[in-house]
Amino acid sequence: MKPTAIFHSPVFLEHLRGSDHLESPQRLAVLEEELARPEIASRFVFPAFAPATEAQLAAHHLPAYVKKIAATAGKSQVILDPDTQTTARSFEAAALAAGAAITASRMLAAGEIRNAFCLVRPPGHHAEADRAMGFCLFNNVAVAARYCLNELGMRRVLIVDWDLHHGNGTQHSFYDTDQVLYFSTHQYPLYPGTGAAAEVGQGPGQGYTVNVPLPAGLGDLAYAAVFNDLLAPVARQYRPEIIIVSAGYDIHQDDPLGGMLVTGPGFSYLTKVLLDLAAELCGGRLLACLEGGYSLPGLKEGVFATLDEMRGRSRLDDKMVMELAAAAYPLRALAETKNIVKRFWSL
């Protein structure tokens, strides 16, 4: 069986080194500590990869914006917005993060790996084509999706974003195209303020943005119901050629920024749904890219629940799977989104 690939690098720890920013190097350090254990590392492969080139970044971001971020290299601190800053090696880390997503996409398309997780910093889904925001410099999943469309000949990419916050940058990047279906669950209202259920795309992209804005306080059963009752049927009709995940672990029950109650088994199940869809629809091609997650124990639990599922060693027993697969959660937000989505998809 083909291996699960992890894309990681010590360079990602250099972003915001020495800063007291919430999006700290320690987020990856706790994951690296686990991966340094031989009994853990032996379960995965760790491919080599290079930074995204300026041309690859500019296939998604405006060239002037790419140059603006590149110009921060070597500077001790540059404030880009109230939440987002760089330190001396942030551009290097951001270009490498995007490069990880590109290489993973290429290897998946070539059938060289089973699936992939990019354990990267900085995160990406808030980054607009011309603007850094929300801790994000380059939009890693969006850059990967552009690469799949422009260089790998794909025509349908599904992006699933389960981060606590809505991925405004990803949504806006593909709002007017049917070549990317963007599906987001997020706490609402919350930063950045986008992601209402009525935001469905425009022009040729109408119906290819699906937002499920959720109230705080929801856990495994509610998220399972959304994935079972809405994501799965839409994905089966769309038939993507790859599934890319903005994997944010700030929906974990212990996260200091979030109000959600997802547990380790919940992350296992969300990953299982996506793996099953990928196996059914696109040859198993599933790529996850790390986004948020600010409780170090919660981040570690969630990431390794996802990784175990991806490598075929689920932490879920049969009873858990049955309960989550049959989740019938009385969720008003889901019902409202389904009523909107029915204009475009059969549910």
C-alpha cells in the first residue's frame, strides 16, 4: 500500500521566531517532537520539496504582492496588518509552505503517495490574492489548487475548510469559477466576518461556494451531520479530481480562540468521510494543509488523529463510526444552508 506523506521542515519554525505572537513556532514544535520518535516516524514518508517559485506564487497572488512579501526577507519585523507580521525568515517559510502543497499535489497526481499532510507555517486560508491577513501570508491551499488546474490538467478541485474561522481568501479566490468547489464549516459570527450561507458564488461559480456558518458550542455529532448530510452528497455530484483540506484544529474543545467542542474522535471521523469520498471519487487523492489550532495538546491530538486515519490505523471503533455516521443532529444552520444549496445540488 502506498504511504502517507508528511511535508515538514525546520524552516517553518523560523516564522515569527522570537515573537510572542499567538501563531507561534511552538505549534509545530509539539508536532515535531512526536515525529522525532522513531516508532512514529517509521509510519510515514517525508518527501523532499522546494519553495514555491515566484511564478508559482504569482499564478494565484498578484505579482506585486508576492514581491511585497519577498521584500520582508531579512527584516526583523514587518507589520502587515493588526494580526499579521513577518520576521527575518517568514518569506522563506511561507514560500516553502506553498511549495509543500504544490509538491504534495504533484505526487498525488502521479500516484506516488497514498495521501499527504503539509505540516506548515504560516497558515494560509485568510490570505487574499493581494493582501496578508489573519496570520496568513500566502494561501497554501489556493496556490495548490491553481497548480492542479494550471499545471496538472485538473478541472474540478474540492476544497474543504473545517477551520474555526471562515477562509475568506480561499472563497474569494474561486468565487466566480466552477473549477473549484469551496466548502466551509466555521463559527459564525467570528473573524473575518465572511462566510454567510447566502454567499454561494457568482457567475459561472454560482453554487460552487457552500458555507455552513455554525453557532458556538457544537461538537462531533453536529460536524458529522454536516459532513454526512451536505458535504458528501454535494461532493458525489461534483466528482472532484482531488480533495484539499484546510485543516484547522481551533475547533478542538480545548482551543483558546474557539467555541467549538470537537474531540480527537471527531477529527478522525471528519478525516474518514473525506478519505472515503476521495477513494470513491478521485483515486484517493487527499491533501491536508495545516491552518489554525492554538491549544498545543488539542492541536497534537487532532493532527495525529487525522494522520492515523490517513495511514489506515483509525482510532475509531465500530460503535463510534456507527454513531457518527447516523448522526441526526437538529441543527438549524445546516437546515438553512441545505435550503440554499438545493437550488444548485440534489439533496
